[in-house]
Amino acid sequence: MSTEQPNNPLHGLKLETLLTRLVEEYGWDELALMININCFKNDPSIKSSLKFLRRTPWARDKVERLYISTFC
């Protein structure tokens, strides 16, 4: 763990890694129920979801919080 951000469990993790692990854990359908955003409901893919999450801070925050509560 880096000394620059010792209390940040997401430090060094790419958004793609977070999303991929969440999809593996829950699947798209359950993920869409947990985080109500259309990119998880309508023809979901990692690529389209990443594009949306990178330009939508509130949605990215929800994904990051779910990742922390699930895996950390």
C-alpha cells in the first residue's frame, strides 16, 4: 500500500477493475437493482458503463461505495 494514500482502499485500482469485479460478483441485473442507472439496465457493457461513469461523478461515487462495502 502506498504511503501517499494509506487510508484510501481504492488507491491504485482502475475504475474498470472495480466495475468488472462488481459485475462478476452480482451480475448486471442485480447491479442495476442496487445502483439505479440506465447503463446497467439497458444493454449493459463494461465499455458503455465506463464511459458513463467517467463523466458522471455521482454514479461513479455510488459504484465506488458499493465496491468498498462489498470487497473491503
